[in-house]
Amino acid sequence: MKTSAFPAESELSDAMAQEQKSALAERLKFLRQRSGLTQGQVSATSGISTSTLSKIENGQLSPTYDVLLRLAHGLEVDVAELFVNAQSHMGAGRWSIERAGQGEIHDTPLYHHRLLFSHLANKRMMPFVTRVKKHRLHKDEGWSRHDGEEFVYVLSGCIELQTDFYRPVTLNAGEGFYIDSRMGHRVISTGEDDAQVLWVSTTPDLTRSPQLT
């Protein structure tokens, strides 16, 4: 059987995800050391255990969005600065363009996020395009809760929104939801394949303590 001399698309995607994980690890360590903080000190202010923090800094673990928010709070930086040296601040008359395929990749066991406009600091929204992976979740797996609000619009596939207070809701392409992010929630793909969504989350005020429950 004739085999291709080029790597498969999945292999390229895995390689890119690992590269992004390493970049996040290096950036996180740089920001911590720049502030003269130990892992224990960041752990105390963020609510992230030192063992988890160590794994992230060594590129052994991809943090969830909740964990990213807590890390940003613990380091007293904008979430965007965990990925790039954020230089631009939104102000009167500013704008930014994101071309097709651009954005910072953040891959987790449940989601493949492409963070948009990650170079902008002090945004009031965090937009990303997310592939919700087809994954069988355990009862307590994948739940998220944090300050702010979220909007999700299904681009393709089928998802189910599960929350603390409401019955699960199935959403197809062209449908979406808007929620208070402080309510426990998770999104799963219920179709035969991964689902693709546009996800927008408001960024919490770093002067307020994040909810760690």
C-alpha cells in the first residue's frame, strides 16, 4: 500500500497543539518569575494547586478556561497576556482585524479553542471559535463556573447545554444560548461528530476574586 510522505492533518494538529501548550507553559513561567512570585504564592492567590501549576508550567497539562481566568487573577494580568505580550489596549477609535486561520490555539481534552484577538489587552469580551470534541463525560467532568456571561452560537453539529438550574437543552446549527457564567455549566457534542461553535465570554474584573467552587 502506498503511503503519503506528508504527515496526516491530525498529526499536524497535535503538533501545533503541543507547540501552543509549550508556549503557554513558557509564558506562564515568565510572568510568574517577572513578578517575583513562587508557585506557592500564585497557588494561594489563584486557588490552583501547586501540583497543577507545576504541570502547566512544564507543558504536561492544558488548563481549562476557568483555570486560565484564575491564573490571570493570581498573576494580576489580563488573560490575553498568558498567550502573548499584549500591547494594544482598547480605547476610543481603536479597531482590530482577525484574518481566517489566525488566533491562538488552546487545546484541552474536551475543547479545541482558537482564541481570537488574543493580542488585545483589557478586552471586555473573550471571543473564540471552539470545536466541541465528541467525548463521553463523567458525571462530574467538564463543569465550569466563573464570573461573567457567555454567548454560544452553534456553527455546525449538535450540542447539549447542561446547567445547575435547568434541564439539558439540545441546540443545532443556527441556534445558541446566553447564560450567567456563575451558574455551573458544561457543553457537550451530541452529534455523530465534533461540533463547532462561536463562543464569547465576558472577562471578569481582576479586582474581584474569582469563584473557586
